[in-house]
Amino acid sequence: MATNGQLHLDPNGKEVDQKALIETVCPAKYIASFKTAVPKHNSNWIPTAPAPYVPIKKGCNPRPEDRATYTPGMSSTSRGDGTVGPDYAVPFRRLTGHGHFVQDVVISSDGQFALSGSWDGELRLWDLSTGLTTRRFVGHSKDVISVAFSVDNRQIVSASRDNTIKLWNTLGECKYTIGGDMGGGEGHTGWVSCVRFSPNIQQPTIVSGSWDKTVKVWNLTNCKLRSTLAGHGGYVNAVAVSPDGSLCASGGKDGVTLLWDLSEGKRLYQLEAGSIIHALCFSPNRYWLCAATEESVKIWDLESKHVVQDLKPEVQVSKNQMLYCTSLSWSADGSTLYTGYTDGTIRVFKIQAGFAGYA
């Protein structure tokens, strides 16, 4: 997390607003109650990976707990009435090994492994049954800020502040580097803040977002550029790919979510979030898009293009305290939304037909 006296710089060396900072993930510790209406809708989408979040730093000293990846246990002590037992979401394992902040964590589709990226410039693959590192991925020259598994878990992609994207196998071998001095001239010209695989196996692609204000779509088979999606007025913090692989959503500094057709590489429409967007994710079973902003967590129905949820924590904070969501993830069945906040809390929202509230 940020420390006193820390200097925060953009890619050009200019100091940035403290509000642009995103904190690292910490264990869950807070549960409350929240109600709102949910429209009925279903689709044939399949689950996708959670979106990441982007920190900015220079020369800070993380606490030991900020270098760890936690695996909270979601036990059956959730009572379903807005209250939970004392053992709900208590971390049952602490995965240690990184030398700096853990920036991004994703889980393999079989639930057996976790992949983490850190400000120490490395990725780590963890066996969740033992809590041990099975592979280290070394090659980035600066902070790793986004990681992802391919749909078959056989490939790994990472994004870094060294302006590159790297494609790895699960043995820790880098197969391609996109951008940078060794990666050709098609890469991003700023920090690569987010990277995702498309789950569409008929058209295997990688999607990346950057501080150069663009989203780029890459052919997975040869890592060649397919299209550059331009339209944002500020840096891009987050990209997400729909569970059927047809759509991409992007958002960042300008407070606007842009929806893109991945097959044709064209912009479809935009959704106004009203403040900086730090994370995006599609619902796995509804035609919804969720955005973490500095004001609230917004959920849009993409058919009506209306906000159907505007979630804010029921917490009193001081004027000087920054409290906003920086990371998002849906449960596989789409009934639960996990939200990570700058106060080190993971808040869990239960989403049901006609009801949404803290789990």
C-alpha cells in the first residue's frame, strides 16, 4: 500500500493525483447488508476471468502482508439473511514469496492454481492445495501489473510497466514478447495496464489496454497486431472480454466505458461512468457489465444500456480517506460479486432475482 512521503509519477515523470492510486488486495474482513432491484435476464455466456487494477508508485516499502497472496475460505457459515458466521471469508492460506506488492491474481479454470503478478517484476504460479510456488516467471524489467490464463490454462500472458506484453507457457518459458526493444514496433508506447485472453477458441486473441490511451487486439497464434482500438481521452486502466468472446469493454481515466466488437475491431457505443474506472468485468450469465469507479460499483444492462445497480458500501469515512473499489470478480454462477476496496476490505454482494445485497 502507499506510504507517507511516497512520490507518484506518470510515464512522463510528472506527479499524478493521489486519487489515481490503487491499493493491493488484502483479506476479507467486512460483511454488511444492501438491497436493490435486479431485472430478470439470462444469456448463454460462460465464465470469464476477473479484471485487474493498476497501482502507481516510486520507492515504497511494502509490509510483509502486502507481498502475500491470500486464499479466503468461503464457508457455509453465510446465513443468507445478510449476516454471516465468524468463519466466513477467513483466509485459510497465505502464499508468500513475492518481494514487493502483489498487483494481480487470477485462478485457473480448474481451481487448482493461482497466478500472481508483482511489483518485483515476476509472476508466480501457485499450487493452491499446498500453497507453494510451482513456477517463477522472470523476464519483465519493471512491475508486472496484469496477468491472465488462457481458456485451456496452457498459456499465460502478462503486462508490465516496461511497456511490454509477454506470452508464457506453464513451464515459465517466455515464447513471445510484444513491444519494447525486442518486440517490434506494433506494441504499446506506454505502460500496459491490463491484458486478457478471449475465451473464443475459434478466434484466439489477446486484448491489452495501456496508458497510451489505446486498446490493442493481438492474434494469439503469432502475437501479431490485429487492430488498434482508439477513442479514450485518457489512460486505460481496465479491459474485459465478454464470456462468448464477441465484445471487449475498456475504461480508465476519462470515466467512460467503451464497448468494442472484437471480430470487426470497431467501436459500438459508450457508457458514462462519471469517474475514473479501475476495473471491469462481464457477468457470466447475464448481459451485464460491471465497473469499479471512484464513486461506486456500477452494473449496466447492455441491452437497455441502463444502470441496474449502483452499489456503495455502507461505511462512514473521513473527508481525507479514499474509499472506492479497485477490483472485481463474479462467482462462476453469477450470483455473487466480490469487490476489493482501498480500505483493504473485500465486500461481497449477493445478486439474486429481485434482490442484491451483501452476502
